Amino acid sequence: MSTFTIEGGYSLRGELEPQGAKNEALQVLCATLLTDKDVRIENVPEISDVIKLIEILGNMGVEVERIEKGTYRFNASKVNTNFLKSPEYAKKAASLRGSIMIIGPLLARFGQGFIPQPGGDKIGRRRVDTHFIGLQKLGATFNFDATKQWYSVTASKLKGAYMLLDEASVTGTANILMAAVLAEGTTTIYNAACEPYLQQLSKMLVSMGAKISGIGSNLLTIEGVTSLSGCTHRILPDMIEVGSFIGLAAMTDSELTITNAGVEHLGIIPASFRQLGIKMEQNGDNLVIKGNRQYEIESYIDGSIMTISDAPWPGLTPDLLSVFLVVATQAKGSVLIHQKMFESRLFFVDKLIDMGAQIILCDPHRATVIGLNRAHWLRGTKMSSPDIRAGIALLIAAMSAKGKSVIENIEQIDRGYESIDERLNQLGAKISRCNN
């Protein structure tokens, strides 16, 4: 298990460019299975979760060429579906939650798909019913082996259908969408997720010959086609990394410029940070964050405590609530953080309390943060990263703290942030990595 040792209390100066979006990458990589033609994908983040998925595709017989850093060519003309029943596939796919999006493309093109119960972050229940209910509506037969924790879907032919998703699941919508583009007839998906990741996947599929309308809304209509061609697709900047950098700059009183931030795709993320009092300026596609020695949380008109909560897009992404929470610990004022989606994602706050933060964990979904207003510094401590987003929040806390901190299980952070220690050290951070 690898660790970070962080000497806190240093402000950073300079420029940071966000990596390609992890969540988009996992979707569009799976979409390469929908065609036997070449697909070129640019701005691929070379983080552990994405590399794992690329390895799985390669093991399945997909021809993978790394043209240069971040740019790959895929050709799925010789997919070996027998690999899907191997112990090696079971082990690799079980460790990567994003691998579940292989199911839709495989079902659409080869009439079958197999996946072990997916892993990923330990942030509470993350059911996959939406995926398989949608695929069943398209005509698939579903089976779950409870003993082996193994899912399978088969279909001789998929047919378009009307469906109302029981939740606006991002990965569920992606899986169903990728199956529907090769189904016979028209598919109508209500309550579809409409995050930028889904918009990008939809645009990629359209460039391959799919017929999709309603892109960017929660109503998607798909006219099935018989085959798809190849394409070139560029992944957006990672809005979660952009938000993490905004929080990092504020918490450490740094002067950072986030270059090529994909500002038009950030939604309400900048406005939500401004609710915490964070100052930033937009300069073209760059965000400049500085002058946040003191920042004050807004309150409602009647003076009551502000609530920041997650919601389906265009609401605030749940992946950033951990960062919002840690940034609030040094603000002036109080805020209620309401994590609606995952009931275990706030459990990392005990580590912040150990560092001196004033936080009340109300229940598994809500935490009240009483900002210290820089009157007291957080203090360094030893902790472990439970998931990707809590991990980056703990790293931000450690960088702002007085003294030395140690973060264990940093493999979780590496799953979502490429070479984060090296990139931050170039700007003045003091982070050392120990690979055990």
C-alpha cells in the first residue's frame, strides 16, 4: 500500500491544466466495441481506472495502439467473447466499476454480455438495476448468479422500446444508449442522465453514424441503425479535477490559473464555490483563483444556514461534495453539506475532525461544517483514503494543515488523478510518495 507524506502550510503558484475527464473516458472507451472500424480517442487520462479498462479491452481482442501520451487508436474487429467467461476477466472487471458499461455494446453487437458484480469506491450501495431493467426492455434476457455474483444478458435481436428510468443514472443511461443505437426501431428514454459525459458520448456515437435526438436533455430518442463506423473523438477536461483545483487553491490561499478548463461545460460548479465565498475570475477558457486568504459562506435571505447539496445535472455533481466540505472548514460561517446519493461518502469527516475541523455529522447524508475562518489551522495527522473523492479532499486538507500528514491507500487517489503529487510539487507543494 502506497502513501503520501505531506508537509503542509505552503501556498502554490502557477498554472495547472486538467486531465481528460475520467467519467467520459470510461464511457467512450466502451463505445469502441460498437464498431469494427478504427476509433481514435484523444485527451485520454492515463489514470489507473482508465488503464485497467484499456487492458480489459486489449485482453478481449481489441487492437489497442498508444499513438502518443493521451491518444489511442482502438479496433474491435476481432473481439474474443470467450474471454468474458475467463477467471482473468472476472478478476479485472470486478475491480473496476466502469467496466459495467461493456455490457451494452457487447449485447448490441454480439448478442451477449457478461460482467462480475462491479467494484469501485466504497461509498455505500450502488445498485445496477437501472442498467439491466433498461436492457431487458430492449429485449435482453437477464440472469444473475447470486452464488458467483455474476451478471449476464443475452439477446438474439434488440428492439427499440419506451422506458422511464427509475433513476437518472449516468452509467445506466450510457449502457442503455449504447445498446439502443444498434437496436431495431425507436427507443425513447425518459429521465435520462444528461451530464456532459453523456452529451459527449452521444456526440461521439452520432459521429459514428448513430441517430440520437434530445442530446443534453433528460429525454433521448434513438433511431436504431444496423452498424456504426469509426471516428475521432476528443475527451473534455475533467470538471471534477477543475473543481478540486479550485478548492485546493482556496484552502491553501494559492494563486493558481487553471488553463483550458472547459468552462462552458462546468455548469454551476464555479457559482457553487462562490457561495462559499471563493473568488475567481474567468479569462477565456482559463480560471484564475487568488485572494482567498479569507472567504465567507453566503447565507439565505432570511439569514439561515446555506445548504450545498448534490443533484442530477445540471445540478451540482456529487463527486465534488467532499471537496466543498473540506474547503468550508476554513471559511467564515457555517454550511450544511447534503450528500443525497451515497450514504457512506461523508464518513471520512472523522479524519477532518481529528485534524481540528469543526464538523457535526448529522446522519449518513448530512454534515454541518462550522468554519474556522483561519483562526485555527488544521493539524497534520495520519489517515487513509477511503475513495477517490474523499482522498483528494484529505490531500487538500493535509496541504493546508500545519505539520506533517501521512495518507495511506493513495491508490484510491491515483484512480482519479494522474500524477497529482508531481503536478502539485511543481507549483510549490511538499508531497512525497512512498511505494511499499
